[in-house]
Amino acid sequence: MSDSEFDAASLDDVIHSKLRLGIMAYLSGVDSATFGELKERTGATDGNLSVSLRKLEDAGYIGIDKRFVGRRPQTRARLTDSGRKAWMAYLDQMRSLLG
């Protein structure tokens, strides 16, 4: 790859953080995941996970569903169609950068 082909600025800033990248990677392989499952899989704190989920939701990359299971609240996240497209574009770009 030539220097003119490398464009780090074109990486998706919403996805390109360690935690959000982990969330997107995990959600790409499942239908949906609970907050607790994402917390366990990513090793995130409640606060960091909440902020990252909000950023992904604001970008339209994930959908969040909140409901009660029994008497306990449950937050569940899933990739949206836009999120899946953004994820695939991100992976394509990373492959391109790696040659």
C-alpha cells in the first residue's frame, strides 16, 4: 500500500474505540445480547458500557430494548441494519489498511 492510500482519518470514529469495537464484534455474531452479557464479554464497567452503548445507539448502529423480565429490568442490544453495514465497511477498511 502506498502512503497516499493510507487514510486513518477515514476510520469510523464511532466504532474505532476498544470497547465499542468489542461490542460491535460481539453483536455481529449474535441476534442480541443483554447488558450483563456485554459487560461480561467486554470486561467493561457499567458506566463505560452505558456510555459506549449510547454512542452506538445515537449513531444508529445498535438498537436498545428495555423491558422487565419478572420484576427485574433488562436491557438488550442488537445490531441494526445500518450498524451491520457500518461494521462490514469498517472490517473492509481494516483489511484494506492491512494489505
